[in-house]
Amino acid sequence: MRPVKLIMQAFGSYGKLTQIDFQEPNQNLFLVTGDTGAGKTTIFDALVFALYGEASSSTNKKDGVVLQSQYAELNVEPFVELVFSEGAGENSLLYTVRRVPRHLKLLTRGAGKNTGSREVPGSVSLIMPDGTEYPQKEADSKLGEILGLTKSQFMQVAMIAQGEFMELLRAKSDDKKVIFRKLFNTELYQNIVDELMNRKRSLEKEIAQIKTACQTEAAHVVIPQEYDQWQEIEGLKKQVLNGEIVVMDCFLDHLGELCRTLEKSVNFTSKELQSASKLRDEKRDIYNSSIQLTNLYAQLENAEVQLSECGKVEAQIGEKTILSEKIKKAYEIKGEYARCQDVLRNMQTCESALKEQQERAPLLKEQSQSVIQTAKAVKETAEKELKAYTTIYERVNKEVKLLKQIKEAEKSVKTSQQNLTAAQAADRKAREDLEKMEKQEADWRAQSEKLTDTNEKIAVWKGKNQELEVLGIEVQETEDLLKGVETQKKLAKKARETYQKNRIRYDAKSQEYESMRRIFLDEQAGFLARELQPGKPCPVCGAIEHPNPCIASTLHRDLTREQLELAEKEVSELRNRQEQSAGEARSAVDIVAEKERLLEETGRKLCTRILNDHEQFPEAGMLEVFDSLGDNIKNFQESRNSEVSGAAQDQMADKECNWNALLKQIQTLLGTWKTLLQEEGTRLNTAQKTLRNLQDALGQVEERKKSGKTAVEECGQKLTEAAASAKSAEALLKQLNDSREYPSEEAAMTEFNQAKGKWKAAEAASKEAEKKEKASSEELVNCTSLIKRFEGELPDHQKLYQERQAFYQTLMNEKNMTEAEWADIAENYTRETAELLQKEADSWQRKKLAAQTTAETAGKAIDGRSKPDMEAAKSQMEEAEKVRLQTQTKLELYKEQYKADKEAYDILSPQMEKRGKIIEKHTKLETLYKLLSGNMSGNRMDLETYVQRYYLEKILYAANRRFANMSAGQFELRMVDEENAGKGKNRGLDLMVYSNVTGKEREVRTLSGGESFMAALALALGMADQIQESSAAIHLDVMFVDEGFGSLDEHSREQAVKVLQELAGGSKLIGIISHVTELKQEIEDQLIVSKDEKGSHVKWQIS
């Protein structure tokens, strides 16, 4: 993966649309530089956000609305678009990802229009190499597939974020294992361990299920207490229920023996039950026969008792039957008598009503005639009042219509008067407006002529502002150069001091070495002298005679050649260090000279420009300031020229030039000038706006004058029309007032209401009289009708009464009873009494008949047999049933025990056989799992960690090449050795640092900030190398390093940059995000980030 182009808008500190083309630099190593807070890390955040949907930092996670820029309006959509290539060479493919964060958007409608906001969800778009857009829901997963790395893995190997570069370096083995798993595809080894664990757990689950099944079935086992081995097998059962499955085999043996014993008991008890059941059936049959015979004797005795009772009451039953018949006859005659009396009462009622109506008829006829005459008179009065009311109604209605017309006419007169007044005012105003407009036109033209040269003044003012801005930039550059000179002088001084120290150390060590060398050679000569023998040649000079051999000293006999070589090596290192520090001191002095030259050149240009501006832009109020500054600049230039010509360069360098004072005075001048220009700009902008408004107004004045004249003419015409309309309305009003009959509307309505009241009263009286007339007539007709009806009904009532009276006499003769007899019986007895007496007689008859039938049937059934002994028969039957039930209960108990125990035995036997096989397999799996998962005592390193150590070893090999260069060979990274990697916990991927100076290992956490940065950078580079080597699916051709260089000394920084330059010599694009000034001199291609009130901006500075 290699970024090609990054586009941002309204993202972080970048308000406007910003584009960064990563193909523009000439070299693969470039510097992202700028002031603190300018927006350097935001570029980093944007790139990571485009790929993964959140900013780069893992400790300060940012996403959503937080990423929306405050330098852009809410109607500007924030987004990041990244074009990147995947693959190498001609096979590389271009992808474009555009991601919009969750953000606030300005409301364009509703209550909060243009003031309120709403939150809009984020989105992502992925354009494939063929130009098609990948489905949005699957875009993130596709990006992960293309990159081959998660965000955290990408941050470890491709982007070393500010403040987070030591995370991977200091991460525990388990955390590194997760990162390496994806990078080097070691999931297989973890999957192996997981599969072993799953299989082990599956077997453990089966064993637990078998155990539970065994416990469940063991609980079903029933052990008879009379069983001779009850105590032993009951104890085994309790052990099994408590989970001690190891005794299951012994328990099964005893259970099998118990099942065989219970089977024998079932067979024996079954035979006993058959014999007991047969005896019980015989005794039951005898008892049932005795019951039947006893019942027959009881029936016979009961029937004889009932026949005796019936004979005793037979006479009474006969009397009650006769009385019941008399009561029935008396009530039959009584009913006929009542019907005869009803007919008599109806006849008497009809006679009475006929007489009453015959007496009322003459009175009603006389009353009806009087009511008719009264109604006629009232009706005539009502008709008279109606005619009077109709006449008045027509006259008043006419007057009301006339009054309405008068009101409309009055309203029209008032309206026409108002229109006339308004027309007069409008005519007057139109004439006044036209006069004002003509006068204002003259004023505008005068003002416009005064402001004619405003645009030319603004052009001059903009030129001054541009010149002021250029001066400000040049002053800032001069100040930066001055600071650089001062800083570089300090560095040069420090380099000289370092050189002097190294020279002193080298001289001392060199003298010490020469002394040791001399002593060693002297000692060697003394050793040879001791070996010289007369007559034998000297190994040095070949002489045979040795008159004065060297006498060896005893003080330095322990000095060895190894010590001398070690001292020689140390002297050589100090010499190299002296030479290196001398070169650095010389280079620092050269840099000071070069920076002073640049300062001098830039300062002269600045002074010349200010003097030119002095002549070209003499502002009001600035002349004295310019004159004073100009004199100072000339004096300063003359002093600088005299110093250069009259003294040596090194003397001039030692002499402090008063650049600070001059630059301070220039800054004061520029500040004053800027204030004056701002005030002038405000005045010119106001004037320009006024001129524009005047020109717009003058452009419209002719049209407005034409409209004003038209308005005057129209108002005059409307005034004439309004006067004519008012005169016509007044004439119509006078004509209508002359036609009125009533003095007022109230008078007309009073007369109308009086006439209406009289008519309503007369009409109501007429209706009431008519109602009375109708009621009187109806009452007379009703009376006449009743007389006719009663005269017709009375003969019928008389005839019916005679018939009923004759039938009553006939009925008494038939029943052979007089009126006094039946009346007496009806008075003393009720109709229910007759029914009760009859029921009693019928019941006696049925009882007697049933008793006779039962006695006859029972006698035939007994047939001369004697009465049985029921107690003895019942006792024998119950004893036989008791024996049978006891035997049956015993058999059922044996069967239940046998069934439960046999089922348990049949289930437990195969389960135990299956359990044995599973336990054997589980033991093997558990041993293998513990070994590969690092769960064995003394071996906590798992299989995946063991495999990843192979890759980490390669990473460290590549990393240590860079780490050694950056640390001047002091350090190298190492893994915890294999012997200690699994002790206590998994430390297989933990890192140690080995010091070549002390010869000892220590924790990486003990490294200083600068040392940690170098180690982390070397580790990231090593990982990138190994990823490229081991995975064809991952192509990381990019690395960003965000800060960290500020913690390095000059030598370490130079070595780190040198390593990155070597790495960038290939295809990898490397960006360093830093504000360290010295990096600007070491890295030529730079992406400069700046920030102002409108947000952050970027520009390339290419070598």
C-alpha cells in the first residue's frame, strides 16, 4: 500500500479544500514540518481515518463530530479522500476511498432554518481500480482485505504515532502475539490449540454426561433391606451418588447379583398369589349366595308387615274417598253460581249507565249552541285585526327599505369624501416627492464626483499591504536566521569543547599506551636475556657471545600481550573519536560561517528594501519614523562594511552585531505602518462602498423620476374623479330623505309592533274558541253514541242472566245437593283437601298391591331353604382376601424392585464401557493440549508463540542492523531466552536490550526516551521488512514517523535519518512529521504546514 493523493475538506484544522500529492517529491524521504499546532499530525489522522474510520491515536480516539473543522461553515461537508496504490510495479492497482465523518449540518428549513443544526451520519465510498463503486455496507471489510492489516497493526508497522511509538516495543507477549498472528498468518497454530481444547472439552462434557447418567440411574436402584448384602451395596450406591464413579464396577457386580435374587423371589411369589386367589374366589361365591337368601327372607317379612298395616286403615280410607267426591261436587256448583252472579252484575251496570247518559244529553245540547255563537264572534274580530296588520306591515316594510338606501347613500357620501381627501393628499405628496428626487439627484452627483479616484487609491493601498506583508516575511526570515546563527554558535562551541575533551583523553591514553608498549618490549628483551646461553646464537641479533644481557624489571612481569592489544584498541577508538569530533567541530564552524553569510545577505536585502519603501511610500505620520530608521540602517551598513574591511573574519564572528536592536526597530516600524494602513483601508472600503451605492442610485434615478411624473398625472386624474363621485352621492342622499313617511325608523317599528300584537291576540282568542266549540260538539256526539250502545246491550244481558240461573238449578239437582249443603262444604273444605284425600287413597291401594306381589315372589324364591349365618360366611371370605392381598403386594414390590434394578443395570453396563474408552482418549488429548497451550508447570509458552519467535528472530535481525547504526553500536534487541520464556508466564515474545558496553541484558523499559524511539523505529522497520518477505498479500510501501526526533542528540538523529534515507532508496515512501529545525537541513523535500485564522494550509518545498 502506497498513498498517492490525499484530499481534505472541513476536517480537523483544515477548513478549505486541501490536496496533498505524494508523487510530487523527488525523493522517497520527505519532512512534514511546521509550528506546533499547525496541523501536521492532522494529515496523519486524515490518512488513517480514510482507511479505518477513526483518527490515528489509540489513546485519544477521535471520530464523528469531533473531526469536523471549526474553520468551515456548517453547510460545508467534511470529508477525506485518499487515492492509494496496492501492489508493486506494473501490477499495482489504484483505489480511491472517500470517507465522510459524522457531522453537524445547517438546517435549511423549519423553525431553525439557517440557525439550527442537525447531526448527519457518516459514510464511506470505495472506488475500485475498474472505476466501479464497492457496496457501501461492505466497503470497510473490503478495505481490510486489501490492506491485510487492522488499524492497530497498521499503526505498529506503518505509522509510528506521536507519543505511542513505544507500545509495540514494550507490549507484553500476549499483545504481540495478536499483532503477529495477522501479520504472519499464525492463526493455524492457535486454531490447533483451540481445536485440541474443544475436543478435550467435548470429551469432558461426554464424561460428565455419562457421570450424570450413572448417578441418575444409580439413584433409581432399589435395595431391599432384607437383602443379606444390603449394607454393602447401599454404601456403594451412596459413593456413586456423591460422584465417586471409580466404585461403579464393584457396584455393578453387586447389582447384578441382586437382580438375580429378585427374579427368583418374583417367580415364587407369583405361584403363592395364584393359590390365594383361587381360595378367595370360593369363599366369595359362598358369601354372595348367603346375601341373596338373607335378602329374600327380609323381603318376605317386610311384605307381611305392610299387608297388616293396610288392613288396619281400610275403613278410614273408604270414608276419605266419599268426602273427596262431595268436595269436588260442591266446588263445581260454586263455580257455576259465581258465573251467574257475574252476568247479573253486568246487567245492572248497563242499566245504570243508560240512565246517566239519558239525563246528560239535554244539558250538553244547550251548552254546544252557546259555544258556537261565541266562536263565531271571536273569529270575526280576528279577521278584522289581520287586515289592519297587513296594511301597516306593507307601509313599514317600504319605509325600512328606504332607510337602508339612505344609509348606503350616507356611507357612499362619506367614502367619496375620504377618497377626495386621500386623492388631494396623494397629489400633494407626489409633487413633493418629485421635487425631493430632483434635489437628491444633484447631491448624489456632487458626492460621486468627489469619490471618483477611490478605486485608484485602493489599488495603491493593496500594493502597500503586499509590500508590508513581504517585509514581514523577510523580517521573520532574518530573525529565524539570527536565531539559527546563535544556536549554531552554541553547537560549534559544544563541538569544539567535545573535540578538546576527546583530544585530551586521546593524548593521555596514547602516552599511557606508548609507556605500556615500551615496558612490554623491555620485558620481552629481559625474557630473551634469561634464555640466552653461551655459544648459542641470539634470536634477535644472532651473536654467539652475550657480554651485557638485559636485566628484566620485576615490577611489570604481569603485563601481557592481550592487555597491550586491548590498550591499543582503546587508543584506536579514542583516535577515531577525536578525528570524528574534529570533523564535527569543523563542520559546525563552517555551518556558522554559512549561516552568518546568509544572515548578512538577507539582512542587507531587507535594509535595501526598507530604504526603497522609505522613498516610495511616505505615509502621513510615517515620515519621521522612516527618516530615523533610514539613518540607523545607513549607519549600521557603514559599520558592517568597515568591520569586514578592517578586521578578520574570525574577529567579526566574535564581535556581537546589534542585529536584534535593528530588527526590533524594524518590527516597530512595520507595526505602526500596518496600523496606519488598516485605518486607511477602513476609510477606503467605506468610501468605495459609498461610491458603489451612489452609482447604483444614480443609475436608477431617471427611472424613478419618470415614475414620479407619472404618479403626479395619475393623482390629478384620481382627484377629479373623486370630486365628481362625492357630488353625485350627496344628490342621491337628498332625494331619498325627501321620500320618507315616518320621522324615524323607531316610529315605524312602534306602529308595526302594536298592529302585530293586536292581530296575534285576536288570532289566539279565535283558536281557543274554535277548540272549545269542537270539544263541546264531540262530547254531545259521544253521549248520544253511549245511549244507543247501552239500549242495544241491555236485552242481551237480561237473556244471559235467565239462562245461567236455570243451568245453576239444574246442576244442584244433578249433584243431589242444596244451596246450603254445597255452600257449607265449600266454606269448610278447600279444593286441595279433596286432592289430598284422593292421593292418600291411591297410595294405600298401591302399597297393598306391592306388598302382596313381594310376599308371593319371595316365598317362591326361598323354596323352603333355611336362613344362613352371614357373620361366619363374611369372616371366611375376608380372611381369604387378606391373604391374597398380602401376597399380591409382596409380588408387586418384588416386581418393581426387579424392574428398576434390572433397567439400571442394563443402562449402566454399556455406559461404563463407553466411559473407559473416552477417558483413555481424553488423557492423551489433555496431555497434548497442556503442552501446546503453555499450561504445563515450567512451560507457559504456547505453540503459536513458539512459532512466532521464528519471525521475531528475523525481525530483530533486520531491526538490530538499524539499531546498531543509530546507537553507535551500543545496543541490540534480543528475545527472552528459550529457557526463561515459559517460566511463571508466557514471555516468549518479550524483548530485552543487550548493552555492548556493559555486556548485560536489561528490560526495554529501562531505555531512555531517545533510546526507546530508536529501538521502536528499528523494530518497525524490521517488521516491515519481514512482512514484505513473508506475505505476498501485504505490500507496505509507506511509513510515517510522527515526532520523536526531538528526544535524540545530534549524532543519533543523523544516524536515524541516514537509516531512513537508505530505506527510502528503494520503493518505500517515508514521511517524518517533526518540528525539529535541524531536520530541515538534512531532508530536502519538505511539506510545509502553516496555520492562520482560516485554518491550516500546506505546500511542497522540493529540492
